[in-house]
Amino acid sequence: VSQSRYVSILTLAPNQSSEVMIITENGYGKKTNADEYRTLNVRHAKGTKTINVKKSDRNGLLAGAAILTEDKDILVLTQKGKMGRFSSEKFMSKGKTTAGNIVMDVSNGDKVQKIVAVNNFSKGEVEI
């Protein structure tokens, strides 16, 4: 029985250098160059695999994905309210089917709920 499910549908801007950041419910994630994903421009597209499922016991299910550009950070939110903000530069780009590395420590039954790309700000800058 397949455990395939849709987690995110992302739209990439043409002619813009970007990467896709994914994270699993157990806090493992990776950043992959967007060029490694195929373009889906037809009806009834099937999506694409993005993480090595052989490590699913360690990683858990895919929790979310976000598009990163140079000016973005990632915000990771858990079911129990834990939040972490990370610079996208912290993560090296990896292949589409690799297993990923630990992004955020989740324990005591907590799981990653969501990942969001947010603007990064230099120290002292505030968004109003």
C-alpha cells in the first residue's frame, strides 16, 4: 500500500534562481536546487518524489516544503508550539532523493507541523 500524499504545491518563478527546502515531521530536512524538479504543466500531473523513503523510520512523513531565494530564511513550527528560524545559507544543497539532515530537534512526541519561507533581515531591521 502506497503512502503517497500531497504535502505542498509550489510555483517557481521563471528565470529566478531558487531552491526547494523540505522538512519531515521528525525534524529532518534538506535544500535542493529547484532545477532538479521537473516542470508539471499538464493536467493530471502525478507530482514528484523529493526525499529518500528508505529512511522513513528516521525521518517520518514529509511535513512541508517552501521555496527559498537568497533573501529568505525558514521558519519551522511544531505541533507543541516550538518555533525555530534558520538562515537558508545554513543548509547545503543536496540531491532530490537524499535522506536529509537534522534541521530542528523535536522530541517528547512533538512533530514538525509547518515550514514557511520568510524574509531575512539584517540585525536591527524590523518589518512593520
